[in-house]
Amino acid sequence: MMSLKISRFDSPVAAGIFMVLLMAGCVTSPSGKYDPEIQVSAEAAQAAFQRGEVSRADALYARALERARLTDNRDEIIRNTYNLSLCRMISGQLDEARHLLVQARMLASECGVMAARILLAESEVARLAGEGLNSEQLARQALAAGADREGKVQSWLLQGEAWFHEGNLQNSLNCMRSASKQITDETPATVQARLLDLETGLVQARLLPGSVALLQIRRAEWLKKAGQFHDMVKALQEAAKALEFESKWAEAFDCRIRVVQSLQASGDVKQALIEAKKADELAGQTGNVNNKILATSLLDELK
């Protein structure tokens, strides 16, 4: 088996964003059966978390955890420790996230969905910290602990990514296939996108047949659905490069134009101008007058 370490999934910002949706959000409590102060803080935190207000969610989950500790509510201590760890993970505080997750795991039962979720979060921390083998081991433990169906998808994905980083491509392929078999309509869009990125890497390594361009276009659609527009742009750029290599000028032009418009709307005018120039060159390659008009118009807007 190959011994080289292949580098994909390396953006810390992207990794943090993917992590939050990989874990399918924070864990909520059964209603009507716990301390109302915990309920108010935890529900407000959940709402903030879903809006992407991670700092506010962090503060509210910390408040809920403090109240749970005061009232000796073990279930809520576990739940809010886990939720707080996700907030710390997203903000890049990996050591603090790991510390909280260890606490949650020590307090939780060894088996069951909650135990599996904690182990999956620990696996994600290890992945973000560059600890591939540790990430793989924790993901396997989550599977053994009793992960639900979506947890199984996440476990196999994490294992596949870890093996890919370690250069064990056959194991990575096996894990990717296992994850794909467990996908449902409820699987988060970012998990779908990460699986496609893993599949792209395996296609590029020639372990799988397939089109890098089509895989990245599909990945861009999942990222769009997830609202991860920065990474959507990256996927479209990768697709454009692959299409240009195949001399599929019209398809490449479409990807570049989508990139230009998204970058322009995000305020990244400098990069949008670079992409617009590439789109303008592609318009000439397509021989399509309308493509040229569109590219020229966007260039004029950006100059």
C-alpha cells in the first residue's frame, strides 16, 4: 500500500464550517422535563447556533452547562458539554473542545447514540488537529458504540478521510463506499459534499473511474444547498480547471461565470476580476457571441 500522505481537506476555515454541519447541529433535550433555566438558555443557544451566531451560542451553552452542574443534572451536563464543545471546535479552540468532549464521554454511558456522537466529535477534533490515525480510531469506536444511521455515514466518512491522508487509498475507498451505502435524504448537505471531495481524490488517484469535473459540480450544488458559498466557489474552480483540461470550453465558461458572480457579490472584487478575465478567454474559445457579451459586461463592471 502507498506510504505517501496525500493532502486534501486541508483548509482550517472550511474544515471548521464543515464540522458543524457534519455533526448535524447541537443535541436538544426532551421538552418539559428539565430545569426551566436550562431550557431557556439551551433553546436560545440552539437558535443562535442554527443562525451561525457561534459566539452567542457558546455563551448560552456555557450558561446552560453551569446551571446543569449546579442542579446536578447529569444528562444536561453531558448534553451541554457536548454542545459547548462544538462551538469551541468551530471557533478553532481545539484543545478546549477536546477537553470538554473527554468530560462528556467520561460522564456518558459507553454505548448508545449520545456516546457515538461524542466520539464522532472527538474524531473531528483529531482530524482538524492533523491526527489522522487518532481520528480514524475514534470514528471506529463511534461505530462500535452504537451510532445511528447518520452517525454511521459520518463515521465511515471520517475513517475514509483519515485513511486518505495516511496514503492508504484502498481502505479509504472501502470506507467511502460504506458511507455511500448509508446515505439518506436526511444526510446533511455538507456530508454529501465531503464524500464527493473524497471521491474526487480517489478518482484523481486512479482508484475509481469518474469525472473530476462532474464530481466537483455536484459538490458545488451540495455546498450551495448548505450555504457554504466560499467552498462552492472553490469546487466550481476545480471543475473549471478539469473541464479546461478536457477542452470543454462551454462547460468551463459556465463554471467560471458562476465563480465571477459569486465572488463579486461577496465583495472579493480582485479575485472576481481574475476569474472574469479567464471567463473572457473561455468565451473566445467557445465561439459563442452571447458568452463574449456576458464576459465583457462583467469585466466592465469589475474594472
